[in-house]
Amino acid sequence: MSLRSNDRQWGSVAKFFHWVIALGILGNGLFGLLMDLAHSPMQKINWLALHKSIGLTVLALVLLRIAWRWADRRPPDEPMPRWQRLAAQATHGVLYVLIVLLPLSGWWFNSVTGKPLQWFKQFNLPALVAKNDELRDFAHGVHEYLFWFLLLVLVAHVGGALKHHVFDNDNVLRRMLPFGRLRARSPSEGDRP
């Protein structure tokens, strides 16, 4: 498998970013929801620090993914009705925005609380804004609601991919899977984009 994308499928770098970011978001979201189960205040502080570090890592990875997307060629869309192509493009655009906004909103929330932000205890990151106790609850709400909105858009994204895989039997999902084979094109499809 090639590092770069080609006219049939995404390359291994794009696939790596896609799946690692997806796992990071889902795992860190679940982790964030379960933090209240910590057995002690110190355990909760440690879990929160880990949650923040994973979120910062996801932010860095998505920025690298965007840079790679600009440099890498994009496989042509599979044949589909125009409304599906527009829906897919809109969903992808909203996903990228939310995947960037979610960790940034967490960074903002951390900043208004006035707490230090470390990346895996390696270095501190600067606050985005000054401490502001009046914004604390609002900032937390923004972070949490962005997560739930992201999950909703992810359901649409995964649902669309599964629809193409199960009902349309095309390569929309197959070409992003880390392993597996693409379905051979039928002669009637030819080289259509």
C-alpha cells in the first residue's frame, strides 16, 4: 500500500490519520464522560490531565491531517447521486471544524479556570485567555455540547459509510479501511470519477 493516495483509494498516511483521530476522539470522549467515576480526587486530577493531553494530541494530529490533505491527492468520489455527494462533503466539512473546535474549546475551558495545561507532563502550553470564573460554566458547556454535536455528525458519517458498504456495495468505506480489498469495478462503471 502506498503512503500517498491514488485514483482508487486513500494512502496509508491518510488512513493512519483517519483511524487514529477517530479512536482518539471516541476514546477520549468516553474517558471524559467516565472521569466522575474516579475513586479519589488525585485520581480524577490525573485522569483529567490525561484527558487534556489526549485532546491536545488529537488537535495536533488533525492539523497534520489537514496539512497532509492539502499535499496529498484525493481519490475521486465514487459514483453516487449529487445530493449524496453534497451531503458527504458537508458532513466532512462539519467534522473537520468540530474536530478542531472540540480540543480548542477544552483548551479555552482550561484557560478560564486558570489551571496549567501540560502535555503528558512534558511541557506547559500557554493559556488562550485570562482566568475568568464567570465564564467557567459556559466554557464547560460549550466543550460538552460540541462533543455531543460531534457524536451526532459522526453517526451520520458512519451511517453514510455503512449505507454505501452494505446497500450500494461500493468502495466508499473499503478505500478507507486499513486492510481489505477494493471491490473490482464493473465494466459499466469504466473509469468514471
